[in-house]
Amino acid sequence: MYVRTIKITFKDAMAKEMFVNYTDTKADEKGIGNGTLMKFIMSNSDLIATLILIFPDYDTFRRDDENLASPIIQSMRNQDLKVELHQGEIVGATAVSTDFLKTLEKEATFYSSK
């Protein structure tokens, strides 16, 4: 598996909220269609959010980056927002609680991949 994090420092709380709403309503379906396994957003503070994306492999990450993420990232940078990118392969054992799917079923929106 492969992971990317995108940490964004927004100019105000409204801009952060708009980003969260955009990714939750528009980008998720496209990302899942590109092969993304999971997306979630961590709120670091009133002005900072970190988007965490999990992919099955590097090739899927690259496809999502080219078709969806890069234009969004460039748009944020064009607005003079601070954007920090980190990505890499998941190494070592992946641990998953048996309650994970139960929690997702309560909390998450599910999309089918194309």
C-alpha cells in the first residue's frame, strides 16, 4: 500500500471548511474512481488540515496524483497557501482492529470503484 499526506495551512477557517466540503462532496467520488482506498481529513487546528489518502500501490497513487490531486494542490499553492506533501510505501505489518469496519459503517461514506 502507498500513502500520501497533504497538510494545508489556510488563510481562514472558512477556506478550510470550503476545502473539507469540496473534498467530501466532489473529490471523493473521483478519487475512489481512480483507485483510492480511503481518504480522511485530520483537523490540526482552526487553520490547518491534513488530508490522508491510502492507495493499494504506487501506480494507483500516481494515477490519482496526475488526474485529481496535482491540479488541486497547484490551485492551493496559487492562492499562496502553505502546502506540505509527504508520501511513501507502507512498510512492516499493517494492523487492523476487527472493529474498524464497524466504525467505518457508522462514520464513513462508501463509494464503489469503477
